Amino acid sequence: MPSKHMACLGRLLMPGLVALLAGMSSAHAATVESMRLWAAPDHARLVFDLSGATNANVFSLANPDRLVIDLDESRLDTDASTLPLEGSAIEAVRTGARDGGGLRVVLELNRSVEPRHFVLPPNDQYGHRLVVDLEYPGESAVENPIDPIEAMIRDQEMLAQRSNTQAQAQVPGSEASPAPATPAPVEVQPAQPHPQRDIIIAIDPGHGGEDPGAIGPGGTREKDVVLDIARKLAADVNGTPGFKAVLIRDGDYYVGLRQRTQLAREQKADFFVSVHADAFSSPRPEGSSVYALSQRGATSETAQWLADSENRADLIGGVDGNLSLRDKDQVLRGVLLDLTMTATLNDSLSIGGQVLEQLGRINRLHKSRVEQAGFMVLKSPDIPSLLVEVGFISNPSEERRLRDPVHQQGLADAIFGGLRAHFERNPPPASRLAWQRDHQRQPTGNEYRIQSGDTLSSIAVRHGVPVGQLRQANDLNGDVIRVGQVLRIPNS
């Protein structure tokens, strides 16, 4: 009798139990709703948009090169054949059910890659995601890297700058301050042929890839607008003798914030400008803005660099990162960084003012002076940097202008106009602009290239001319000179 009751109870419970088990199984399953791919010069990023969280296993196979991506308890609900593979290391994508359940995606590769993957939780724009990055060993992150000869010239110039910075930073009484020594006689060296290097401008279009930036009321994406403007700005720079542009990204892919300034350093940039479009919750704000690093941001960044310098070679007074602070005491480290950051910040503010003035001629200004903030892309101790908000993409009329190629060209021209005005007045010593400035005057005697340790008075004594006459011959307002600068020595 009890067995009959149990059998009856089992028949009543069985449909509910089956449904419960099916629900438990589906709760752990994820659907790949879409796949997105972005190709960069040095990497590709593949994103799986998922209906829920899942576990993934990623591993490489050789002969031929393949990357296998296994997703537990998952199925595919998109067409992987529509992925834009051009420009990436992926030749083809194969998908199928994995033994034991789940989804297997196989990427057929045309080169070896270094893969890494991670999962992201939902945010305001996307749900669960699996991100697979394919990094290309030995590939340059920029499509047109600096010429090796120009890089060598830039390294020599920066070495001299570092020596000057360190000489200024010697703190009396510190261990790093050597006892004054009697200078050895220096043989006068004639000026060597001027290297005439290009001034390198690093141009950073904000956002990119899976990060669209702000989106206007008409659907315009910030990442697209700023890339258009950046390309026009790069064309302006490259079309001007004595200048060369380096685009931090030249396509629809994402570059990490820290990596953007690191790429500028690797390319020996003289200046870094990041291009963005502003947005606000109200459609009313409009106009362009220019930002430099805030003093508070500079202070916190200095502290971060000092902390990091305990564990790795640090960067002082140059973009190549070859100067270690490990042999410097804490006081000298702080002074060196403070000198570098102060000089960089002053240059940024000066150039920012000129860029803002040019922007004001073609667009309404949101702020009439250079603002200061702690944006990550501005936190480079050694490279003067600006972040330019070209306009409010959240303003419907300004959104329409930002899509207009003519207006985009005007914005690019204004940004470069400000940069060019600064560098024409203050050209780096080894640059072509410095050579042009030095040769605009008629020769008045011999030439001498300034070397590390030189002062205007010591050069005057060495050549037997009055300091005032030396200033007049070179249009100098004071005694400030720079290593690599060529002085005309008037006949005594």
C-alpha cells in the first residue's frame, strides 16, 4: 500500500522535478549573442557578448597556428563568419559543439600570438563579456614609427637635457652633490652639421574599439569623430616641413590609457595631444575646452613615480626611460621629478593657451582659459601634454558640426596652429625649425654648438667677445641657453 502511494506521489512530482532540473541546467548555460573584433597594429581584441556568466579555457596549438577558446555550458547564437578579419592575425573562425558539452571556437592564425583573456561583468552599455586579446610579439603599436636615425638624434638630445636637469637638481648637503671640482680645460669644438630632426607630435584620438565614448542625440559616437579629426590633424602635421605626426591609434580599436603616453615616449614625442568630444546630461552646453594636468595631479603622479622607482628604472628628463633613480637619495629623486614635471606643466599651459586662442577663432569656447585636471593621459612627467575637448557631442547643433568634415578640418587646423606657433618660437635645439631660425640671420662670424656645462659667460670668455655682443648677435634676451643650440660668435 505505501508503495502505491509513493508511485502516485512520484507521478505527481516528476513533471515539476524535470522542469526544476531543466531550469537549474539553463541557469548555468550562456548564449554567445554576438562576437566583435577590433584589429590594431600590435594586437587584436575579440569580444564575446554573453547572456550570462560562463567559464572559458583558452589555449594555443601549433603546426598550424591556432587559438582554441572553449566556453563551458554555452551555445552560439550568432554568425561568426561575419567578423571583419582584415588586418588581424585571424585567417578564419571555426565553431562547433565541444565534446562533453559547451562551445568550441577555433581561430586559424597567420602568425604566432600571445593570448590573454578575461571576463567582464555587465555595465551600462554591455552585458557579460569574454574578452580575448591576441598580442603580436615584436610588432610596433604605431603604423609609422619614428625613423631610427631621428630616434638616435633625439636620444642624444635628451641625454644632454637629462644632464642639465640633474645638474640643476644637485641639493647642497645631499649625498648626490659632489664636491665642486676645478673644471678641466675644454678644447673649443666647431659647430657640427645641424641634425635638423623633425618635431614629433603624438596625436591620441580618445576611446576606440569597444569603448565608443560619449554618444550624441543623433547617434554620433565620440570615438569616430575624434579619429576623423586626429587623422586631419596628422595630415596637417606631416604636411609641414620640420614636423612628424605619430597617431596613437589609427583605427577602431582601444588603447589603454597608460599605454597611450608610453607609446608617445617610445616614439620620442616632443608633444602629446589627446582629442576628445565633451558631453553633459543637458543638451545646452557647447564649445571647445583645453586641459592640462593639474598641480594636484602632477603632485600625485610624482609620488606614484617615486614609489615605482624602487622596483624599476624610472624616467627623468627624457622619453627613453634609461635613467635609473636607484642610485639617487630620496631628496634628489623628488627634486629631479619636481623639476621635470614643473617644466613639462609650464610648457603644457603655454601651448594650451595658444591652442585655445586658435580654437576660439573657429568655434565657441566653453572655457576661456586652459583648465587643469588629473586626466590619466596627461600624466606624463616628461612630455608636455594637452587634452582638447573639441565640442559637446551632447549638444544637437554641435553634434552636427562635429560630423561635418569642413568643421573637423577647421578644428584640426586650429590645434596645429597653436602647436606650430609655440614650436616656431621655441624650437628644440636639434630640430629643423631651430636650424631655420639660426640661418635666417646673416652670418656674423663663427658658429659654436652649446655643450653640456656651458654658460653664456664662459662661451663669451672662451671666444674673447663681450657677453652683451654675444646676446645681440643671437637675439637673446637673457642668459638662458640650451644644449645643442648653435650660437653665432661675432668677430671681436
